[in-house]
Amino acid sequence: MIKFQITKLDISYVEQVKSIFDLQFGTGYFNFEQLKTVIYDKDSLCMIALKEGEVIGVSITLLGSAEKIADNILKKKNWFIKKFDKKKCIALRTDTAVKPGYEGKGVGSRLLKEGVQLLEKSCDAVISIIWKEGNSLVMNRLMEKNQFELVLTISKYWDEDSIEKAYICPKCQTVLCKCSALFYVKKIKNQ
């Protein structure tokens, strides 16, 4: 195991975080303005894993009501609102990425665990959107190990988003992403 700390993202690490997202999700998936917004938005939580001043992992979570969070869901918004409308606060873990070379060393696991621990105090449910095609076997085990349940698979989840934002999917190697998303849920309150 390697030694690293988990902390909230601040502006000095935005460039490193963008670089990790570019590698994992495609160049242009996140831009600097989006990352700055996540830092200063009271309804966002961005955790980073730091090893000697180097960002080796990142996880972004959005907080709010089902209707507010549905604005960030790319497909099946009505399903999402109906499923979570009775929850006061939903935490949507939208993006988690680990820097190449640090996979399998507990970085993603700690980002998930420490993030969920913070969210348990104020949220009714935590939802994680997982990329099915990439490291999904690792992420599936991580979700299940942390009491998340797979509730939905959405085919071609990022297709329209990838065209609109013109990012190249690292798996598809084109602007048209054909990858699927897995929705995992961990109920915290009002189960």
C-alpha cells in the first residue's frame, strides 16, 4: 500500500485534476471552468487523493434534491426523479478517476469510503454512475463491497454528451461515445 491523504480539491490542483480526467474520460470531458465551479459550489464535493503534493485520484459528488440532481443525469431523468423524489438530499457521485500507475492501490476505494462517510451525515442516498466498459469489474466489486446496489444500466449513456462537448472517448476512440453507464445506489436514511 502507498501512503496518501484525502482532502477537498482547491484551486491549486485544478490543472492536475483536469489532466487525470483527460486521460481517463477523454480530452475535453471536463474543462477548467467546470472544475472551478465544483470547488466553490456549496452543493458539490470534490475529493482528491494527494501523494507528496501530486494528485493521484479525484472524485466529484453533486448534492441536492432529485429534481436538481436530475439536471445532471444525461438519460432517464424521469425514472431518476420518480425513484428518488421522496429523498431530501441525494448525493450523485458523477466522476471518479485514478491517475495511471496508481490503479489497484486503494486510491479509488478510499475516495469512495471517505466521501460516503462525509455524505452520510446529510444525504438520504448516494448514487454512483460507473463507466461499464473501462475498469467496471474493479468498480463493481468496490461498489458491492461498500453496500451499493446496481439498479440500472443505460446503454450509450454519453453519446449525445460526447458529441455536444466534442470529447473523444478513450474506449471508443471517437467523439461518438457508445459506452454504457451503471447506476449504483447506497441508501443511507429512510430505508
